[in-house]
Amino acid sequence: AKVPLQRIDAYRWRIPQSYQPEMRVPGIVYADDVLIEQIRQDNSLQQVANVATLPGIVGYSLAMPDIHWGYGFPVGGVAATHVDDGVISPGGIGFDINCGVRLLATDLRYQEVKGKADRLADELFQHLPSGVGGKGMRSLSEKELREVMVRGAAWAVEQGYGFPEDLEVTEEGGCLAGANPEAVSTTAIQRGVNQLGSLGAGNHFCEVQVVDYIYDEEAARALGLYYKDQVVTTIHCGSRGFGHQIAEDYIRVAETKQKDFGFRLVDRQLACLPLRSDLGKSYLGAMACGANFAWANRQLLMHGVRQAFSRVFGRQARPAEMPLVYDVCHNIAKIEEYRIDGELQRVCVHRKGATRAFPAGHPAVPEKYRAVGQPVLIPGDMGRYSFVLVGAPGSMEQSFGTTCHGAGRQRSRTAAKKAISSKDLMAQLEAKGIAVRVHSKGLLAEEAPLAYKDAEQVVRVVHNAGLARLVVRLRPIIVVKG
Ligand code: 5GP
Ligand code: MN
Ligand code: MN
């Protein structure tokens, strides 16, 4: 059946609750006329309706304009469940727990980097471990991994990978509370011990970019983005095999318990655990371990980036020259409070391929950004552009403090590979002056710009809907892919 959509305004669509009897709330989809047609091409709208059936869901089942098909939840899906009678669905966080993005600024201009781009690309490629199942920068004892699980990025800083200032501009300070290593399987631990400080493969990357356009001078300045052609670097990756194993473990156990909990879900991939149950609490504790691993991972990788710049440009590898702008996660569940139906309610916000976007004045926004809002980092694709936004007040009113996380996939990996070869793509990028280094060459085409929606169109929607505000557009000059 075709999922019914009622237009609310130019950027919002409703899936009425009457569509399916099991729906407990309506769905809301953020998209313009062009994006909504792209979204209709896969089953993601049905997934938005499916999520609306989750026990304890409040408000709406939300979809951001970068939504596409995912495991159970769509990627780009947001759902809040009440802490008293609600559930947590591991598929609503995703397999890459705390996949996220961090943006590092530099005091260099494009003109200074241009002639040395190939050397910088080589340095980055050599020193940032990548590839499927590859070993990371740092091997850990089980005891050290436990520290990482509990302390996240702070552990990395203490070990010399970065500086305390970095933690102030990391979501949650780089450490989600409630981590419980006892809830993590030995298989996950075995996968984690040698993967810290690695990019992985496919969609994960390290990209050197330049500020290409400034939409909001004042907000840009507050974020340390001062002028066109300023050089910055984006890192996108998550918790590697460690987080993946945690997700697998809990999805499997949740599937076997649905009957015991009395759930009859419309899609088995939505398998979920009551937040108040022992298993629900175990998953939250294990998820926090995965999230903290990811923050430590990005902290190590950023250290590698600072060192690469330092070797090529004689810069000090420290925040004065290369400040971390911000680090956000886009695959996570958080316990937060919102006014829903006139009442302050404690809910578990599932953000799967969705980014927190707290507005100016929110206490969780670092003090130096408090007047402009939390930085929101939106990768687009390797050939066109990426964006920096800040959270806007509408996110608190409409979307549980959330906005989109990327451009969102438009073509399957198989379709992308059919449309362009990795070799041709490489040549196209080089012709545009983008230096490319890729570990798994065969996988590059799966991530081609044509595989993704137009990121500019996506961010326009969230900007116009009042969820986040455009600050700068970035253009790639070096792409390092796993
Ligand atoms: P995901 O976390 O869903 O795998 O990816 C998030 C977003 O990253 C995608 O929706 C896409 O817009 C973006 N993306 C994927 N590959 C690249 C890349 O190589 N460079 C940039 N700038 N963005 C990318
Ligand atoms: Mn991601
Ligand atoms: Mn990921």
C-alpha cells in the first residue's frame, strides 16, 4: 500500500495515525516537493509509520529530509518514548553506535595548502588507519578498553591524544553517563581491543575542506570560521566493530524476548526492550560503552590529523592553531526532557541518522556557543559540499531537539556502482582539484556524489522549517576514505 501523506506546509508532511490501526501517533516527514518524491522511492515512509507503533512513543514518529531505508527504523528517523512505559529499540540507534562527525578548524588558507595537498593527503592516508576490519592507531588491553568504555574521549586526552579544550566542544563532553562494561559481550570486547583510532571503510572518511560560502557571519565567527577559503577538516566515523557487535548482540536478544514482553510488532526489526526492564537498562549501559568508544576513536583520529598538518605545515598540533569546532553524534538514544501536550515529560530520544540541534541558550550548548546555538555538522558528499549549521528554537518545539545528519542516500550501493566506476569517479574528482586517497578502491563508487541526495536541498528544508540555521558551506579538497 502507498503510504498516505497530507501536506502541512512547504516543508512538512503528515502520515495520519488512521493509516494503520497499530499506530499510536502520527508521522511527520520534513521534505520539500522534490525530496518527497525521492523519499517515496524506497520503503522508508512505511518505516516511519512502523516506528509510530512502538510502545510508549510520544508526539510523532519523525523523519528528516535525508531519510532513507534502514534496519527497522529509517536512517533519518527520530522517535521519543516515555521513560515510564516506553521502549528502547536497538535498531532505532543503528549498528554504528555513535557514528558522528567532528570538525577541526585550522589557521591556514587554501592558497597555503593547495601546493602541498598531495603531501597532506599522503600523510593523512598513512597515519589514519582505514579499511574493513583494519587495526587502529592504538591496541588496548581489556583493562584499557574498559576505561575507554566508561570515560570516552577523556581517556584519550589523558593518554596524550588531544587536549582538555577538545572535550568542552564535544557533545556530552565526549562521555555518555551510565556506561556498563558488564553489559558488553566478550565478542564485542575482542573486536574492540585493536580497533581504536581507525576510520573503517565505505561511508566513513576524513576530508580536508575549505569554507566556500558564509551564510551567517556572526554565527560563523563564534564557531571560529572566519573567512572564505579557510581550511578545515571533517572526520566522520563511529564505534567500528565494537559498537556493531553490541548492536547485533542486543538486537538478537530483543528479538527472542518480544513474546515475553507481550509485544507484537509490525516489523521484527523493530524488536525493542522496555526502558524499565533489566534488559532495557543493560542495552542502555552497553550503548553508552559503544558511544564512548566512538568518541575516543574520533579523538585519536583528530590527533592524527593535527599531527599530519603539523608535519606538512610546521604547525603546532594544538588547539590554538587547530581548534576542534565541535563533535556531534548522529546514531544514539538519549534521555531528555521536553514539553509534550503541555506537560514536561522525560523521554528516550532515538536519533538514528539524525543530529541533536539544541538552540541558543540551551544549557547543554558549550558556553562559547551559547549565544548562537549548538553546532550541527552535516556532511554532503565527496564531490560537492558539506554544511555547518547551528540548532534553532524550532527543534525544541517540533523535533525533540533534532535535525538531519547528511544528504541521505538516494541510490543503493549496487545502483551507484552501476552508474559510475570507481576509476571514472576518481578521475572526475581529481579534475575538480580534489585529491583522493582510498583504501578499498572498489567501494569508492558506492559513495559517489550521485549516490546521495543534494545536501543543499536537505539543509534548506531544515533551515526553513526552523530546526537549524545555515552557517557555512564547505567544499572538499582532500578526501581520505576507508
Ligand atoms: P551515514 O552516517 O548515514 O553513513 O552518512 C552520513 C552522510 O554522510 C550521508 O548521508 C552523506 O550525505 C555523507 N557522506 C557520505 N560519504 C561522504 C563523503 O565522502 N564526503 C562527504 N562530505 N560526505 C559524505
Ligand atoms: Mn554516520
Ligand atoms: Mn557510521
